[in-house]
Amino acid sequence: MASFGWKRKIGEKVSKATSQQFEAEAADDKDLGEDDDANWVHAAKRRKEVLLEDCVRKSKELKDEGANLAENRRYREALVKWDEALQLTPEDATLYEMKSQVLMSLHEMFPAVHAAEMAVQRNPRSWDAWQTLGRAQLGLGEIALAIRSFQVSLHIFPMNPEVWKEDLSWARKLQEQQEATKTESVQALAKRKEYAQESIPDYDFESDEIVAVCAAIAEKEKALSAAKTMVIVSASGTVETVTEQDNCPATPDETLFIRAR
């Protein structure tokens, strides 16, 4: 008959030296794993940096190509190049500012204002972008907004003579002309209203003269209605005009077949 004994655990058969060696190898593997993770993160970061550098480099090449095309008045082709560059560097305010200038040259004012606004949003400290925005706003007739944009540009770069002597001076002159035109229009409208009120005579429809004229017209209409006439054509073709009185009507004989009033 077999007797039951204590069953030892498998781990108890492993020697202490073997256990220590196993723990050391596990630690080495852990260090290697951590190193691999760190290397992977570093490699991914480096790849991203390289990709960004490539995008910036390619964007600059497209920007320069577009600038050369714009100098040669090939504006549409320049816009295509800059749109491609914006796909690579969408936060480049200079690209939007250059687009706005070209769009103004093409007399596309609404897109020009939009592009300049995008440039200002991406770089609020760019006096170039504010100047271009002001010029685009002038193209739309937004004189007050253009003056504000030029003032912001001067606030950023106070020593810019172009904005001070040309852009802002011209915008203020246009504003003065606009205000003078509005004043003249208001005055002309007031004069027309005053003349219209003075040209209408003030008739007194209850005066004795008007009453007498109305009575005379009524008597004449009454006399005309009292005398009635008829045109009578006989069978033989004779035409006769007969006056018919209210108290003595003229009755044609049987030989008449046409009667007209």
C-alpha cells in the first residue's frame, strides 16, 4: 500500500545560483526593452522633424517659384504655387499676404481681403499683413476699416513712410470726400422736399369763387341733359336729326328703320 508524502513545489528544485542568474537575465532584458522603447520614440520624433524640415524646404521652394512668376505678371500660376506651399506650411502668414497682393492685382477684392485676414490671424505682429489688409479693404470701399488697418501697421512699425505718407493719407482723403458727398446729398434731398412743398398751391375749395364755378358747371350739365337728340334714317336714305324734349317726345313713323343716338 502506497503511502502519501509531501509533494514539493517545482520551484524548490531550482538552485539559488540558477535563480539569481535568471533574475539578472530578466533585468538585462528589461533594460533592453526600455532602451528599445526609448530608441523607437526618438526615431519617431526624428522622422517627424525630418518630415517637417522637408515640408518647410519644399514650401520655400514653391514660395520662391511663385514670387518669380508674380514678378513676371503670371499671377494665376503664382497662386497655384502658393496654394501648394500652404498645403505644406498652412501657418505661413507670408504666403497669405503674398496671395492677397496678387489677388488685388487680379481685381478679386473679396478673396484678397480674406487672404489678408488669414495672414493677420497667423501673425498679428506683421505690419506687412496689416498694410495689405488695409489696401484690400480700400478696394472694397471699406474706408474706415482700411484706416484702422493702416493705423495698426504704423503702431507695429511707426517709421514706415510708405504707410504714413501714401496709404493712410490717401485713405483719409477718401474719407473726407465721402463725408462731403454725403453732406451734399442730404442738403440736395432737403432742398427737393422744400421745393415740392412750396410748389403745391393751397386751394380753398370752400371759397365763393369755387362754389360759383361748380354751380355754373352743374347748370350747364343740366341744360345739356334736358335736350336729347336722335339721328333718324328713313327707308329712302334720308338722314334727319331730331331734338327730343321730355314733355314732347318725337316718335318716328313706320317708314323709319334705323335710329341712332
